[in-house]
Amino acid sequence: AAKKFIDDYEFHACVDQHLADMLVLPLSFVKGKSKYKISRITTHLLTNLEVIRMLNSIEYHFEKISENEFVLSIEGNPVI
């Protein structure tokens, strides 16, 4: 557990790899663009992004900052 924390901490990730995929759903309902820094792109994150893209028509992209540093941008689609 400590090793996984240190991996995310060393690359100044705003959220860890487990929270990164859980934030996709609530951010899909936010008007405008949301961004957060992550240290890796996991298969869970990619799966959540694609499923929610199909359900809520979000747009997303990754910006690679360095080898283990990415910024994920999510353009939400509020249903209201």
C-alpha cells in the first residue's frame, strides 16, 4: 500500500489511480471542462471513460506531461 501511495506522490498526482476512475461519473454531469493530474492511465479508468462517453456523450483527452504524469480533461454533458 505504501509503495502505491509513494508512486502517485512522487509524480505529484492530484488523485491516485483508484480515485481517478471513480471521478469520471460525477464529472460527466458538470457543465464545462474538468481536469486532474494522474500518474498512470489504468484499464479501469479507460473503461469508465468509454462507458460513460457512450451513456452521457462526454469528451475526454489525456495530456502527457512526462513518463508518469498525465492530465485528464473531461468535458461534461449536464442532463439538466
